[in-house]
Amino acid sequence: MDDTALIRQTIRRCTAVLVVTLATVGVSLQRSSEASYLLILATGAVVYLVVAFIKVDPPAENTSHSSSTEDER
């Protein structure tokens, strides 16, 4: 990943953490019947964070070396 992509990823993750925090505070300050949208918002942000931290990027292929079948020839 280049620097720009890493910065964008970090901003998305920080935004998701802020959304979870604000939604959790909002839920605690409202009655449960009024906080349904905040619960959905907080749940979606938590799911995004879990997926973002669990998802592993595949290693980049090294194109400068030949494949193993070409080495055997």
C-alpha cells in the first residue's frame, strides 16, 4: 500500500471509532425506544472495525523473479 491509501484507511478506522463512541454515549443518554437508530449505527461501525482489523491483505507478488516452473527448465 502506498502512503495515501494507508492514511485513508487510518482515517476510516478513526472515524468508525468516533462513531461507535458517540453512538454509545447517545444510547446511554436516551431511552431504549428512542435509541434504535443509534444502536444500528454503533453495530455497523463495530462490524466495520472488526472486518477492517481481521482482513489480511495478500502479499504482493514479486514480478522481478521468474516462477518456479521457469527455474526448472
